[in-house]
Amino acid sequence: MTAIRPGSQLPISAPDRSIWLIVIAVISSALLLVSQEQNWLAALPSVVSNFLKNPLVASLVLTLFLANLLFAYRWKAHLWAKLLVGGLSLFLILPWAGRDNTSVLDLAIQIGIFAALSLGLNIVVGLAGLLDLGYIAFFAVGAYTWGIFGSGQIGKVLTYFKDNGGNNGPTVALGGLVLVIITALSLRAINRVKGKRPPLTSAAFLLAAFGLLAGVTLLVRGIVILASANAAGFAGGVNPNFFWLFLILAVAAAASVGVLIGLPVLKLKGDYLAIITLGLGEVIRVLANNLSTYSNGSQGITPIGSASVPWFNSLAGALGFSPAQYNLFFLYFVVLAIIAIIILANMRLDRSKIGRAWIAIREDEIAAQAMGIPLVKTKLIAFATGASFAGVMGVIFAAKQGFISPESFILNQSISVLSMVVLGGLGSIPGVILGAAVVTILNISLLPSLGEATASLNLPPQVNPAQLQRLVFGSILVAMMLFRPEGLLPSVRQRRMMHEDDDPTDNQTPQDSIAGELNPENAAEVYSPGVATRADDERGGGTQ
């Protein structure tokens, strides 16, 4: 039986925590529904109704409701209470609130998109230790993969090739296929060479890789020329049911771009790697801006379709959603399913052999290589895995927005995703998700609503919150890094690394602690910052 010290408070039991968790969830859910339901607001006294209609109050109520998920994760309550609160919040209350205020569902989808992006970048930065400032380029690859085919842009592309491609489609496609086979076999043969490769072999590998890329380009061009005969049939894009196929194709396309970007740069590290990934990320954006035949340039692509699931639309209609809301309702649940898959993949990778190899490379590349870890191959897997998560969410983003342009994938977006990872905690899956939620809520909900709430005060521009959103956001990040540099929900490894100098007893083994209690003087000597030097005539051992 554990003794209770005089004056100490009794610990709260798990049943009590479960009850408190449910009570807080019920109160915050009721406040959210009342603040979003216009009929319920009209029935309230005018003072209460006007208070809840205030944009800042409504944003704070939504933030408090979303905090239920954090409480359910962090509190030591019963599992059934956590599942009840999490399930009802995600699958009932949030869609219900989004029915009367579409911005609630839109915010939830944005949080999910950025959570997936952060989980992908967490693999590259948090686990493998590769600072990537061009990560948003993979997001753009996924978005344009579906944006081109899911809109009338594919019809314009086919019409262009129909008018300018001639009749050499079969020849180009066959030549590209032959080149792909030859170069692929060459790469396979070169890759089997054991030991250190001579310069000639390395040059042959690069030449074969370039030939493979050229072959794929010719093959795709030939297929497009052949398909251009039916350009009129693609005036409105491909069948929306191909949306599911393009989720997989976007994963493959983004992962391939990740490998292509990673191959020439992974011998670099630190600041040099950050600068070159930043440049390559900008290259993707500039290509999207300049290849107007395919991407429509700076004018962007619109409208972009989405999958249509009849039974899901019927369910949304039965729940009171309008036809204009069907797409958001559908994409919300698609995002939840993809996030669940990505979290499961992250957990498996973190505990796998490749996950431990990433951490070893992050801590010490030389030691990892000495232990037999192939550096380039392991880093390429990290780049490809992180890129694939961004690619699949690019498809969701294009389907939700209905419009994409190069301005949607600027450098600031990469910096924003990186700030989510650092703010939540490098290497921590729940921390990264929390960081994405916090930054997204600040940027989309809290700070804009603060500007709206103070709009009627006629403040001068120098102190108007509506004009100082970036300043407020930056100040929050600076304060966070000063007072909690390890992140909001850091991993155990990150917490120990950031605070290893704060308390020397944190790293003691149980045997060391017992030894220190039995002999405090010896313990103090072992853990003192420095040990006094011996006298010149003092003997090093034996009896004095």
C-alpha cells in the first residue's frame, strides 16, 4: 500500500478522469453546435447570441472542441472513454457542425492535409535528419497529377498534340519502350557491381539513368499522341471515378520525383542540403508556371472534379447536407481514412529496421556507415516515403479547392510545414499532428477572426491585429522555441536530448542512483561537472 505524504493531494483515479473527459467533451460539443446552428442561436437571448456570433469567440469555441482529441490522447482515462470522445467528435459532432457552417469542415480537411504533410516531412527531417526546404514540391506533383486529368486541361493537352504531334505516335512510343527496357537492364547490371565503382562505371550509371528518364518521356509522349485522336472525349477531364486510381498514381509520381531529386543531392548534408532542396523545390514551381501547355501556367487549372459516390451522397442528403456540400463531406472522411493509414505506416516505420537506420544516420552518418547501413539507399527511401504522403494529399487538395496554380506551392508553404514539425516535436508522431493542428488553426481561424473581431475598433494600422497576423504568428513561434524548444509533444529521445544538461540525475541508471544514496560523496564526485586534477607527486594507485 502506497503511503500518502501529509499535505499532498489524493491522485485522481481513472474513472474520475474518464468522467471529467466526457463532461468536458459534452460541454465543448454543445457550445460548438449552438454557435454554428443558426436556429439555436436565434432562440437564445440577444446578448448570448451576439457573444457566440463574435468571430473570435466562435473560433475559440471550435479550438476548445478540437482540444477534446488532445485530452482524449493525453489523459490517463479508460480506453472506452477515449474512444467514445474521439469517435463522436470526429464522426458525429464535427460533421454536424460543418453542415451549418461549411468553414468548419473546410478547416478540418485543411488540418488533415497539413497533418499528413507534416508526418511525411517528419520522416525526412525528424527521423533521417535531412533538412528539406523544398518539400512542398511533392505536394505540387500530386496536385497537378490529378488537376490535369481531373479537369478539361487534359483535353487541351490532347488537342495540342493532335494539332502538332503528327502521326508518329506508335514510333515514338515503341522507341521509348525499347529505351526504357535497355536502360533499366543496364542499371540493374551496373548495380550488381560489387566493391568500389571506378569512375567509368559511375559515369555509365548516370548515363543509363538519364536514358531511362528520356525513355519514359518518349513513351509518355507517344501514348499522349495516340490518345490525342480522342481529344474531344476528354473535354471535361477523365471519369471522376478514376480519382481512386490517381490517389495511387500520385503516390508513385511523388515518390519517383523524390528519388530523382534525392539522387544528385544526398551526398550533401546540413545547410548545403537545405539550400539545394530549396532550389529544386522552386524548380518544380517554376516548371508549373512555365509549362503552360500542360499546367495552364499562372492562370491555374479549374474546375477540378472529384469522385462521386452515389450512396455517400444519399447519406449526406439524408443527414441534411446540401448538394454543394457533398464534396466536402466526402473528402472529410477520405482524409480521415488516409490519415489513419499514414499514422499506421509511420508507427510501423518508426519501429522497423529502416526506421532505426534513419535514426542512426541522423545521429552519426559515419558510425551508421561503419555499421553497414547503405547511406544513399536509406536516404532515398526516406525521401520517397515522405514524398508519397505529400503526393496523395496533393490529390485531395486539388479536389477540395477545385483550383490549383503555382502560387499555391510557394516556399512559404514548405517553411510552414517545417514549422509544424518543429513546433510539434521532431520525431514525434502525435506531436507533429498537434503542431499541424495548432499552426493551421492559428493561420486559418484564430488570427483572421482576431482581425475581424477588432475591425470595429478603428485601430491605427500600426497596431491593428488584422495587419499584424504574421507578426503575431512569428512571435508565438519564437516564444515557443525559447520556452519549449523540444516541441509541444516531443518524443522521449528528443526530450532527453534537449534537456540532458538540465538535471544530471535524469540519465542515471538504477544502480547509479542506489550507489549515490549509499555514498553521496562518491556520487557527487562522479556527476560533478569536472574532477580536480591530482597533485604532481600523488601516486595513481595502490596504498599510500
